[in-house]
Amino acid sequence: MNCPTCGAPLIKRSRSRLFITGLLFLAGGLVLVMLIHLMLTMLAGLFLAVVGVYFLTWAIKAKGLWCRNCKRFPACGL
């Protein structure tokens, strides 16, 4: 399978592992934001939540596919 943007071969990652990692990052970010009300931990929590959403999107929408050449996952999931 090739990348629709650059034509390089796509790398396949485990969708279940990406999904679980995304859930854990999202949960950790929400815990930091909700339980600890310090500004620095809130920023770290928001960062973790954004990374968790990225992993979930990669697992669900992109079906675990990744292009090493252009450093993105295909939007359509092929």
C-alpha cells in the first residue's frame, strides 16, 4: 500500500495498541486537568489530552497507517 501524497510505502501499526495508548493518554491528561489545579500541570494535562486524541484518530480514522517519508497518516485511511 502506498501513500496517496508522496507514493512511499505505508507502515502499518497495531490499531488496538494505538487505541489503548490514546485512551491512556487522554485519561492521564484529564486526570491532570481535573484533579490538580496548578497551571503547569494543567498545561501538561492538555498536552497529554491532545496527544491522546491524535493516537485515537490515528487508530480509528487512519486505520494504523503511517508514511515515514512525508511524516503523516493518510486522511482517508485507504
